[in-house]
Amino acid sequence: MNQRLKEKIRAREAQICIIGLGYVGLPLAIACAHAGFSVIGIDNDKNKVDDINKGKTTNLDIDNDVLGTLITAGKIQAVSNFVHLNEMDVILVCVPTGLTKNFTPDLQHIQSVVTELSSKLRANQLICIESTVYPGTIEEIVIPALETSALRAEQDFYVCHSPERMDPGNEHFSTANIPKLVGGLGGGSLELGILFYSQIVPNVIPTSSLKVAELAKLHENSFRAVNIALVNELTLICDKVGVCVWDVLDAAFSKPFGIMPFYPGPGVGGHCIPVDPHYLEWTARELLSTTRLISAAGEINRNMPYFVREKIWRVCNVIHRVPSQSKILLVGMAYKKDTADYRESPALQLTELLLEDGVRVVYHDPFVPKVDTSSLHLTSAPLTKAEVEKADLVVITVDHSNIDYMWLVQTASKIVDTRDATRSIPNREKNVILL
């Protein structure tokens, strides 16, 4: 039955639908369009949809001129409804999956999308889930929901999991050259998934099952979370010993084998590292097991903003400033350098902690002009001489490349550098305190 779908994919005649036009979905839409497919993207943010149809996006990894050309050519169209679903041949689900306040998987967006899909599903469609999920999600939640349509998976329609691997701000790896894992419900789904993704990326790696693909993504980011926690814990030890952690890491990373560079910071942020390990943690609890290492890593990383606050208070004591009467300028609000993404940024939590303590907090971030969360509504201040000199303390929370750190060190009276952004500045020890 899927022979016609194979032919349409090979001929680039298959109609592609991407649900979720964020940091994963929109770059994927562009990759599909560059491969020759026509793409309809769905997003519930009408302002985002309008901007995309005008060839505009705030995603710094996307060239607006490129997007505009594809929109004008009719290769990409953004909509805010699901009316076209039954016309699509391949449907890619790229909606966010987060955590509840109790650190359990929050699949509300996946479930909402699957409900829409089940009401409009037709025979001979390929459904690919790119969102990160816990092992068993697709077989236990997605497929049963889709089969309420009276169609049967692997007989009437096909289901794959190809977990996204996006890294916002990475200049070397993007949708077009990151290897794609593909797991399928059965042989037909896997074959179609490999065929489709092979049209848009050069390296497609099949997995032996859906659960293997689900777990592989979780392991990738748990690996990073655990290693970041290790250097964060080393930072706490170095602070007690009175040794610079960056000196220790420079020495350790000189070894040409058996070690891999990871660096400390004010915490972890983004769409993966603060979230994905907890999916494994939750899965283990459901199986009456434990994840001691992953759990400990999460606790260490979550506590780093508190450690930075403590470091700030120590510096305030040195400069004879009462914390509740101090003004602090945070440099950086994104979760990582050279990106506008501030999801789960540790700078957000640090800001909240400082505000709770009565501190007057301002921030500067050239990539994040505004912060709008449930608890914070802030606008980036200009990094001027007057603004820096008014601050009792400057705290570097993100090491953006386009900040003049030499000027900042020369202008600020005291700096807490949580990222070693001032590494190349001579005589920085006069007014820079490292994490």
C-alpha cells in the first residue's frame, strides 16, 4: 500500500506538514523546502505564523532572506489551524515536551496534536514524532490515540520516531548535516522514515526499535547533564579549597585521551538538558528502579543559581554593599552564548532570586531584547558607561561573543564572571571574581 507514498517521496511530490514552528520545526521546514518539497507549517502562535509568512523570524539560526525566498516561491506556508492535515503525506510533529512542577513528563502538546491527527487521519500517511519523549510514549500513547480513527498503524498508516538534535547557535551543525536517527513501529514505517529523511539529510541511522530511538535522545542529553554537573561540583570544591576551577580544567583537559571538555556555569538551560534527564528519571521510577547519578546531576545543576547568589553576597560584603540596597547588572539572559533562546535559562532563576532579596536588577543581552515569563517582564538595558558605572556589581551570566569584555572590565568597579568570559583580559584579577 505504501508504494505510491514511496514514489511521491522520491519524486519530491509528497506534501509535508510540520506541526510546531519553533527552534526545531522551522529549520526542518526550510531543509524540506530546500530538498524540493512543499511544506505547510502549523503553529498556534498567530503572530509567529504571520511573521513567517512575511519572511521574518527571530530565530538567529535562520536567514530571513532565505526564508522569504522560500515563502515567495510557495515552498513554505504557515497556518494556525489543522484543516490541511488530511491532504498531507508526511506529518512531522515538532512540539515542545516539558516537565510539570514535580519534574514528571508533560506531554500535553503531543497529546493535543495526536487528538487532532486522529480526527483527520487518512490511509497511507507517514507520521514522524520529532519531539523528545520517554521510552514507550509512541507505542503506549501516540499510536493508540491515532488508532481511534479506525485505521491501523503499519497497515493503513505509518509511524516513526526521529528525535530532534538541534543546538541553537551552533555554527557548525544544523538540520542539514546532523545525522538523523529513525526508529519505526515496523518494517514499513522504518523503510518510509529512512526514505523520507534521506531526501533532506545525508546521514540517516536506523535504530532497531522506537524505544531505542526514544532512549538514545534521552541518553545524549543525560550524558551532557551529568558531565556538566561533574564540573559544577568541582567548582564548589575549588571554591572551598581556594583554587580557580578554570585553572584546574585547563590542566586536566591537556590530557590527549580519556577526558572530554565540559565547563561550569550558573546552571543549565535550554530545551533539552534541564528536561530530558528527568524523563529517564521518571521512567525508572515507573519501573520501580532508580537513577542515582542522573538525579544527583539534576540536583547539582539546579542548585548552581543559588551558589552564584551566595558568591554575589560574598562580593557585596567585600565592597561594603548591603545586598538589599545594591544594584546588579546581569550581562546575558539567554541560556547559552550567541543565541536568543532564554528557555529555562539559569539567568532567569538568578534574577528571580536576586529580586526576592530586594536587589535592583537590570540586564543587558544583545540577543534578548525582552524577557516575558510568568514571573518576569524585563527589557534589556543598553550596555553604556553610565549603566555599568551605576551598578554596584556586574555579573556575567552568558559569554556572548559580541560583548567588549576589555571595555567592561575597564569600566565596571567589580565583576563576577560565571563563564570565564574575561579570560583574555590582562590583570583582570583586580576587579574580576571568577565562579
